[in-house]
Amino acid sequence: MQTNRTPIYIAVFAVLLLGAAFYFLYEDGKPKYDWSEHSWQKKDGYSEKNVQPYGTNIAHRLLTSYFPGKKLVDLQEDVASELPNDSIGNGDNYVFIGEALFLDSLGTDRLLKFVEAGNTAFISSKTIPFDLMNYVYFDECDEAPWSDYGSYEDSSGWLSLRTPTLPDTATRYFFAVQNKPQSYKWNYIERYTFCDPLQHFPLGYINNKEVNFASYPYGKGRFLLHTTPLAFSNFSLVRTETRPYAEGVWAHLSEGNIYWDAVSRVSESVGRRRNGSNRVNSTPDEHPLTYILQQKALAWAWYLLAGITGLWILFRAKRRHAIIPVLKKNENSSYEFIGTIAHLHFREKNYQSLSTQGMKLFLAQLRERYGLVAPIDAQTQMPRTDDEFFRKLAAVSEIPEATARKIFERYSANVRYQPTEEMMVDLHLAMEGFLKEAK
């Protein structure tokens, strides 16, 4: 008996037609370009494989044949095992472009030896590993500890080079979404980290004011630190007016092989957390669990083991412990020492020295609370402050700017002239009142 299959064919055709219609409607509704600079969920942020606006596909292709006869090598696993040991004197290059760079102790050591042998490391990122800067900025300016890159927000930034000189004095860059400029956080290297005795020096500026590109000699080679990776994104390089700036930056590379590092790229937030952004000139200290926590499977196994152990201890120890007596609170003997030294200065009527020591403690509190650095000049004993310092201090402490300025004016009078006991006490009370009322 023959069955009529026409209804079945019609049903199948109708389902396919509806599926095709749904697919095209859905695809048309999706944006054609991903305007997110981060895109870390898809691991596309500043990726050389990403052809979206904020990938680095164009930069990667330009550098592939940048030096005739030389090659570009993509690091696949990690810096420690793939950055060559036998490149001494070859003038090779390590290139990193991304929001943040993360290196473990082995990777940091390998990169330092690579540069020390006479090669160049170009790092364009929004933050820089502290463990790396402990070596690169080992010889620091007086009273100018490294505190990562500074930043400010604006709709655009004008980038310029000290050498080679561009046809125009500066090139305008901006962060855009749907081709419309948006407010963006521009990073820069603090000017107080550059001083005459040291060999590192600026190579480029942002808005002709702040340093965003600098050279740091290390051994026989050098580190080229650049704080604006946005300049090497697809969106920036597709604009013809920005090409001269990128070529000017890359002109500082050595004429050798290029080792492109994509495996060390992480987001800015992860980079600051992993790099230990709360440490300033501290000794590198990698945690024993670093490798385990970097591996997703091992990390989950570790958390599961820790959770089970915690529950076992909680239920087993319940009602088994004797009452823990209240111990006397430990006293900080450093306050007694400070009081003794202050008493000696006060008895000798050395009010000027007391004022200086008080200001140093006050500046240390500001640096610890708000990350604001105002180094004291060794000759004049005066803090290096400007209008931007007082503006930031007023914003984060919620204390009027005029109040902070009065403290530094009183200190200036105590340092320049022979202060009286009353002047010293007034300065102390002003600083103490500021720290009590500050948020």
C-alpha cells in the first residue's frame, strides 16, 4: 500500500524555512563589531587573532615582516621555556601588547636575562608587574618609590614622540564605541621617577605633558615601557593618520627576531591583583600555590579539599575545646620609642627637626591611605607637591583643599625659619586633625 508522503515533505520544508528565517533575523539583530576593549570572557582582548576593533591582528601582521630576513615567533606556552637562551648579542625583541602582563618568577627571570644579554623588551600595557620593576627600576630617584602608572580620564589623548620626530607634533587617539568617542582612562609614567643621575629617560608623551613611553636600560639591553596599548589596536591602526606614530614607536626596536607574547596577557584588574599592586619596591615572593591556582582543574580540586577540611574541623572541634582565656592585647612598643625620641628633641628645643619628622609621618600616612606620593627634597626638606596633588588629596579625603594647603604652608614656615614651640604644636595639631577627619 502506498502512503502519501506529501504532507511529511511539506512539514519538513516548513520547519527548515522557519529555522532559516529565525537564523537570519537573529544574525541581523547582532552587532557586527565587538566594541569592548576587554572581551576577556572570549579571550579576545588585544588578541592577535581578534579582527574586532580592539584586537591586535593588524599590529601582529605588520610586525611579521617588519624586519627583512627576520622572523616573528609566537610564544605558545610560557616565557620561561620559549624565550631563547642563545640570543646573546643578536639584538632580538620581546613584544607584549595588552591590558596587563603577568609573569611568574621563572618568566620574570628569563625575561630579565634576555634583556641583560643585549636584547630589547617592548611592553605596552596599562599596568606593569611590580616584581619586574623591582629590577628595572632598582636604582630609583631620591624619595621616589615606584607606585605603578598614574592615570586620568578624558575623551581623547594626543600622543607624540621625542624621537624620531613625527610629521605632526602629535597624533590624536580616542576610545570609541560604535565609532563615537567615549571617556577613557589614559595611563602615564610619573615624572618624579625620572632624575638626572639615572639612565632611563622619556621617549614619548601624552598631551605633551605626561610620559607614556620611556626607555629603561638593563644590562646590555633595554626595556621600552609604553602605557597606551590602545595605540596598537586594530581600530587605531586602521586610521591612516596613526600609522606614523606606531612606526615611530617600533623604530626603537632592535633589528632582529621578534618574540610575540600572547600567553602572558591578562585583564587589567587581574594583572593588578596578581602583580601585587599594593607592594612598593618589595622583594618578589611567589606563593607556593601560584601554579595550582593558575590551573582551573587543580584550583577547583584545591578549593574542594580546603572546603571539606574546613567542614571536618568545624564539626569535629565543636564543643571539644576548652574555653579560651582572653589574652592581654599586645602593645606596640614602637610608639614608646617614637615618644622617647620626640621627648629628646623637645627637651633640646629642636622644633624644626620635630616638624620635619612629623611631616614625614604625615606623608607616609597619605601614601598608605590614598596612594599619593609627595617625596621630600633632600636639600630643601620641602615636599614636592603641585595643584594636582592637592586636588586628588581633597577628592579622596573629603577635606577641603584649603585645609591641606594650610598644613604644608605651616610646615614651610617651620622649615625655612627657626620655629617656636607654639608653631611646632600648631603644625602637629593641624596634621592630627586632618587625619582624624579624613575619610
